Amino acid sequence: MEEEIEREAERLAVFQVQKYPPYYGQIPDELLKSKRVRPEAKALFGLLHKYCKGIKHLKSHPVAEVAKETLADDFGVSEDRIRIWLNELEEEGWIRVIRRGKMLVNRYVLYPRSKKTFEAWVAMNRVHLKINQDYELAKRLKESLYR
């Protein structure tokens, strides 16, 4: 009987996540372990991720558009506190704030790793892609020469 209840609870949890995807946020493990970022800022990163549209996958550069007022309401703190935590995340390279002007909400780009690490990862992937393309081209040239 207990096993059936547990299975049903698990099925309902999976259903909730699939049906209501905007109601969760992710925090990268590297950020969770960081001693340079305070816990409130880490939680704010998860809240920002909650507001990302589309597929919730940090490697595909999720972008959140949300007002500081909304974040402050969700946290139950002042906008000044939110601003401090956002600045901390930006200084450490976990987010990039794109200011869009007065009366428009800012856009936040979230990184799956700190920005420097992420940029290095992207550059390495580009190099690997270029090497693979060059290899495929050389292979095709070799095949065409020996036909």
C-alpha cells in the first residue's frame, strides 16, 4: 500500500514539473559551492532562472526578463537588497545584466558556469568544431583524389 502511494506521489511530482515548467529554477553546482557569493544571491540566481522562457537549460543561454519589483516581492525584501545581490552575481560573472532603459524591465543572461569559465568552454567547442570540419574536408579531398 505504501509503495503504491509513493509511486503515485512520484508520478504526480513528475506531472507537475512537466505541466508547469516555469515553477522551478536551477542553480549550477559550481555556484552553490562558491564561497565568494552569498546564499541570498545564489537563491536569486535560481529565482531568475525560474523566469526564463522556453527550455530551461542553462547551457543554451537562458534569458530572463523580470522587474526588480517582482523579484523583491517574491523574496519579501526591498529592491535595494535585490540590486545588491544582482551586482554580486554580475561581478562574479554568473549573470550579465542588459539594461534596457527607463520603464522597461532589464534582461538577465544567466551562465551555467562563471562567465570566464563559460567563455573558455564556448571557445574550446568552437575550436573542436573547426578541427572536425577541417578533418572532414581533408578526408573528402583525400577520397576524391584516389577515385
